[in-house]
Amino acid sequence: MCKTNRVVLLLSALFIVSIAVAGCGGSTQEPAADPQEDSVADSEIPSEEVGAAEEAEEQMEPAGPEVLFPAEGEYIPGTSVTFKWEPVEHAEDHRLRITRESDGIVFYNQITNSTESNHTVFNFANDGELYCWQVSVLDADGWGDWSEVCCFTNSEP
């Protein structure tokens, strides 16, 4: 499971817990004098909250290409790695970004100069480091969003 999926799952769980906690704990609000004053409309979620929830859900979905290899947590031996992602229709170029997870330093940030949905990077050290990668696609509209982030290591666990 990639980091994005773990974050979405965690945020979803926190959201559910916050709703449950908000629903518990008894209300100090006085009951309505007239039972007809309590209508279905009073219990509906305000439209701005619904819109915000839908917008947050859209933002959680990775907009870039789907990353295929190396997958989250995978061990890749050696000093070169061929990265693969799902092909994107009308792609004119790709940008691959790799960071070291320990310090966030960008290890590799290159335009691939290719419409292919893979790219090989050389000169990885077998240093036990966790490397995180993502890809973006260039099309007629410009550079798209980055894919989800997946992390791998090239040192045996």
C-alpha cells in the first residue's frame, strides 16, 4: 500500500472517530418546545460542508499516472532501477522525481525525454536508504499532477 493510500485510510479513520465522538457526550441544548420545529432540514448537513468533503475526497485521489514498479516497500537489488508507470494517453514526456526518505533530499529529478512509460536510473548506492518516487506527465495542456508516492529500498531488509 503506497503512502497516499495509508494517509487516506488514516484520515478516513480520524474523520469517523471525530463524528462518533461528536455524536456522543450528551447535548446541553434545550429540547424544542414544539416537536414540529424539529424538521428533517435541521438535521441535514449544510451544503458548504458537503462541498468541502467532496473537494477533500477529490484531492485525496492521485491525479498523476499510476505507478507500477517499484511498488511500495519493495526491495530492488543492485545499483540501477527501471521505474515503470501506467501509460498515459497523449503523453509527450515524463518527469521522474526520486527523494531520499530520511532527509527529503531530491536524489533525482529529470525529464525523461521519452513518451515511454518507464525510465532507468543508474548509480544507486546499496546504502539501506529508503527511496521515494513519483512521476508527472507532459501533454498538450502542460505538466500534469504528480502521481502518488511509492517508496522502495535497494538494500536487503
